[in-house]
Amino acid sequence: MIILTGASGGIGREILPFLLDIDQVIGIYNKTKPQISSDEHLTYEQLNLESPSDIKIFIDKWKNKISKVTLIHFAALKIDSLAANCSESDWDRIMGVNLKGNFLLTQALLSKMIQERWGRIIHISSRGAVDGDTGTIAYSASKMGLIGMSNVLAKEYARFNITSNILILGHFEVGLYNQLNEGMQKKLLQQVPSKTLGKSIDIFNAIEFLIKSQYVNGASINIDGGI
Ligand SMILES: NC(=O)c1ccc[n+]([C@@H]2O[C@H](COP(=O)([O-])OP(=O)(O)OC[C@H]3O[C@@H](n4cnc5c(N)ncnc54)[C@H](OP(=O)(O)O)[C@@H]3O)[C@@H](O)[C@H]2O)c1
């Protein structure tokens, strides 16, 4: 069973059909209700990752129906502002989705993974966040925090056949990149040695590799066209 957060986002929507070829999928969205699909392998669930009680309700509903869980954390909140202007509430919301929500959902699924001696956890970070792009103070901090979180999970649960890895994404054709103005898009594209934007299939290929690979654990994989 694959649990995909951010299933309604730009990248999540494109990756979903590929994931359905390898397993059943629970696609998690928050505000953007996806078009209902008739695929018997796909279930959508609404879940606000800022809400610990939503996470608990989700886990209580599914814990006895899921097995061999791969958890892929695509959900993210990005609100841009210079550090001097970042409001406390924006900081808390970004951390609430990107870090705390990720942690609580992962933690809630760990006992199932330990019990089954199998689990795959895949976090998503960002090249721009690692490099410290201006205007992304809370987003960058949260995405760097995920690298630490992923590495700790890898060490703590390797003995249970559970892996935790993180994909560090460059600039992609869909999703957050499209929310930037044209000037910023041009500037970011200039950074890419291949001078092209990434495609979601490149991310799916890495996910499939991580699901199949027991001995790849605690890795950070750059998918960024060579930045
Ligand atoms: N696109 C890129 O070029 C790029 C580059 C680097 C890294 N990334 C990373 O790739 C991942 C996907 O990015 P994207 O471009 O597809 O982003 P996106 O289009 O903005 O999608 C964000 C997703 O996060 C979900 N989300 C936001 N707040 C939530 C909450 N409170 N609870 C549950 N879900 C919530 C959204 O759900 P709703 O719409 O339903 O609210 C949506 O599905 C992110 O982790 C991002 O940091 C993307």
C-alpha cells in the first residue's frame, strides 16, 4: 500500500498513475478535491496535515486495512517572504505541514511497519531550500529539517527492514515552479546545467528504485538536472 501525501499537487497528480501500476494507493489531499477516479486501486482521503486529530482519525480508519506501507511525503506549504517579514503564524503553518505533519504521520505508521518488518519512507526536499534561496526562510528550514529527520529514521529502524530516504528536487515543469513569476522562473532555469526543467517521471523512477532497494537507506538523492 502506498500512502501519497500531496496527491492533489502538481507533481503528486502526475506521479499517481505510475504508482498505481505498482501498488494500491491512498492519495491524500487537503483543499483541492481531486476528480474522482474509478480506479479500484485508488482511494482519496482528505487530511489536513496541520491537524494532529485529522492524522489520528486517518490512522484509526486505515491501520487494520493497510499492509507493506510505502509513505511518500509530497505535501508541502510554501509561503514566500524575506526573513525580516516572515510572520510567526506563517512560520508555524509551514513547519506544521512540512515538518510536524510529516513527523506525526510517519510516527503513526511506524508501529505497523515494525510489526510487519517492512516499510519505505520517502521524504521530499528541495534544491533551492538546501542552497538557501532568498525569500524562503521557513520553507528552507523545514526542508532542511526533513533531511535530518530522514537520516534519523534510517538509523533507528533499519533493523526492521524499514528504509527512509529523501529526494532533493530541482525545478520541475509542474507545481510550485509554476507559481513563481516569469523573471524568477527564468533565473532558476539559468541555474540548471541541462537548461531544462525536470519531469515527474524522473521522480517516479527514483521512488520505484527506493521501494525495490532494501540496502539504500539514509540516502539523499538529487534530482535536479545537475545543479
Ligand atoms: N515543483 C517543483 O519544482 C518542486 C521543486 C522542489 C521541491 N518540490 C517539492 O515537491 C513536493 C510537491 O511539490 P508540488 O510542486 O507538487 O507542490 P504543489 O503543487 O504546491 O502541491 C502541494 C501539495 O501539498 C498539499 N498540502 C498543502 N498543505 C497541506 C495540508 N495542510 N495538509 C495536507 N496537504 C497539504 C496540497 O494539497 P491541497 O492542494 O489539496 O491543499 C498539494 O497537494 C513538495 O514537497 C515540494 O516542496 C517541488
